[in-house]
Amino acid sequence: MAIHQILRRSLSSEKKRSASVGTLDVPKGHLAIYVGESEMKRLIVPLSFLNHPSFQDLLSQAEEEFGFHHPMGGLTIPCSENVFIDLASRLAKT
């Protein structure tokens, strides 16, 4: 399965447009996260990623950097989009 089929990406600005709609499109079995350094990108990832030690390391880093207050209003991962996509493609192969 291609990484583009696993990660559905939308710009974080869509969050503002859909505030009146409620939750954004997150399919069952997935969660929305935000990754990036200067510009945050919203990605939809499978819940199965939560079981992988590499993803859990990123969650620990997120907790250290942001605590439980996430500035984007959702789970924010402190890494570049390219690094996360590389990790996600490796996780998708397992």
C-alpha cells in the first residue's frame, strides 16, 4: 500500500473552515495529527501506528515539548513533515 493511501493530508487551514461543521473527516480507525516545523500540516494516520515504538517515541517528544496543551487543538508531533512521512512509510510496511 502506498504511503499516499495511508496518509490523507489536508492543510491546517481547513480546521478553521470546518469549525462550524464540527469534527473534520477522520475515518473510523484513524486519528488526525499535526506535523511540521514552521507550517503545521494535518495528517490522518491509522490508529495502528500507536502500537509502533517509533511512533510512541514521537508521542513522548510531543509530550515533553507541548505537554497536554496542543497549540493546534489536536495532537501535535514535533518533527518535520518529511521526517514523519518517512517514518509513516516504514510503519506502513510492517
